[in-house]
Amino acid sequence: MKRIYMDHSATTPVDTLVVDAMLPYFSEMFGNSSSLHSFGMEAAEALSTARKQVADAIGALPEEIIFTSGGTESDNLAIRGVITHNSGKKHVITSVIEHPAVLNTCAFLESLGHEVTYVPVDAEGLIVLSLLERSIRENTVLISVMHANNEVGTIQPIKEIAQIAKKHNIYFHTDAVQSVGKIPVNVDDLGIDMLSLSSHKIHGPKGVGVLYVRKGTIIEPIVFGGNHEKGMRSGTENIPGIVGLGKAMVLAQQRLDTDSKYMQQMRDGIISKIFCSVADVRLNGHPTQRLPNNVNLSFKYVEGESMLMLLDMKGIAVSTGSACSSKSLKASHVLSSLNIEDDYIHGSLRISLGRENTIEDEDYLVESLKETVFRLRMMSPLSSQ
């Protein structure tokens, strides 16, 4: 059976060039980068090279790069690190559609007595800037708003948010896990203080991520030990994974324009073909200000889980929402925040494309989805089909 993977927002296949770059550091150059002998120096050199590769890709300085285990840890380190260092200021501002790595961290802070304001978004998933600025208080220490939403793909006005934060002398963090490698990301151009990214979203290995911390931004560590990563993230560095991340960042930058244009054409083709052939369907998120590889659709009179399973039987892998919460039967907090009608909200499907997908894959997906929706609606007592 033909197998097609269209769930790249959940994770991506590791590029063969990334695997090739990593392999020597599992067996031949396996040293600990903290060791003083030649094995350690080889590992330290690899660590330094990867740090520069990541920094160059986002317009940062190498010393502003902290390696972590992934986006979730990076988000935690940014938010909790700022709060811990600024213990006198207890207020954080975020949005209602953040990734659970941010929302659950904020909920944890609330349990400790800190205050969090969750700013709403409009019907297309864009944060309401006027409400964000009105939420600022004297004790506000941090604004954390994701660059692009992991479910509906809406790209936030990060530069404008950064300007608001700077005007009020507030730290600004963005979770850029979904945007890095898909759209241009330059920390100086955006004006942000901290940025989270993850390797496995850009054809790198799992278990590796980065927190960018602008020089002069002071945070406290949340993991303690042997003073690795300038004391910000103790623990022996995952050199093979970090090497893989560095290589993946280089490849993502080299392929950014070509891949983005290719995936955007496929994205728009899928949307157009579905709307021409299926009734009672809506596009979730901003129609144009969205990630080039993201298609999030809701179908009336069907359930997302049923569509996912039937498509999987046809060899197509997609998602009903965020992979981090897709096993939950609760309605997506993102779609709920967009005030999507109940008839549509449970019939959502997230299709996230990758560079290896083809036009043939697109046509097979569209035809399979048409058949699947028709079949499910025939069984639905609510559908007039």
C-alpha cells in the first residue's frame, strides 16, 4: 500500500545528510566535550561548530545559543528562568492559543502565586495587539507569544509585539518551533529577547532543541549540575544530536526559499481542490498569513478522529490537531479560541506538508479525503448528503 506522510508539524523524517553528519559522533568521536583530552576536544569542537551553525541561521551570536532537549524545555527555561530571576515581578502575558509547553508552564506559575494574562485572538488566530498592550501592568516581566501556531499555522505579528514589549521594558519570548526552517527568522529583525526551536521539526533528530537568549537578557537555570551551557543547562551535551541539529539548520537555510515556495503551492492546491469538491468545509487560521506547509480544515457532520483513521487505512498520515494533544477527545483549545461553530470544531484535520511530498501525493490525498468525507456523512444522521 502507498504510504504518504503529511504530519510534518508533529515531526519530520531525519535527512540522510543529517544522519551522515551524526554517525561518527556515536562511535568514532564519542568524547565528552568537558574532557580535556583529544576525544573531549573533538566533541567540544563539534559543539562549537553546531552552535555557530544555529546562530548564523537565525542571525544570533554563538554565545547566545543554549542547547536543550527540545522546544518544551526551551519554553520552560525561558519563562521560568525570567520569572525566577525577577522574583519581584509576578505577571506574565501570553496568548490563549499557545502550545501546551507554554500554557502548562504558565499554569504551574499560577499555582505558585504568579499572575498570567491570556490574551485572546481573532477569528483567524491573530493576537489582538490592543488587548495585549492593555494587559501590561507595572509588575509585568514577560510576554510570550508563539511565532506561528502549531495547529492552524497562523503567523503572529512578532515584530509588532516585540516593539510593544520594548516600549514597556518587558522581556519578550517567542516559541518558533513551527516557524524556523519554514519562513525567514532573524532575531534582530524580529527584535525578540528569547526564542525556542526544536531539531525534529526541521528534519533533525529528536531530543535536541535551542533557547536563544539575547546578550544582556538574564535568566536563571531550571536544571542544576555540572555547569554545562554556561550554567544555563547542566548535563552532558548530546553531541550527536547537536551535530545533527547544526546540520539540519544549515540545510534548512539553504533550502528555505525553494522548499517554502514548493510547499505553499501544494498547500494552496490542496485547499482549492477540497473547496471545489467538498461542501460544508472551512479553512481554519489566517488565509494568507500562515505557514507555507499548513492546511487546517474543518468538515461539517464528520469527526476528525474518524477521518484520521480512515485516511490512515489508505496509507495517509495526518493529524486532527496538535500531536501533543491529539489523543485527547477534548475540542482543540486553539479552534475553540477561534470561536468555530460546534458543527465544525470536532471535524478538524491538520495536513502539514514536507519537502518530500509530491503532486501525486496531493492528488491522492484530495481524492481520498473526498471519499472519506462522503462515506462518513452517509453514516451521519445530521448530514443531508
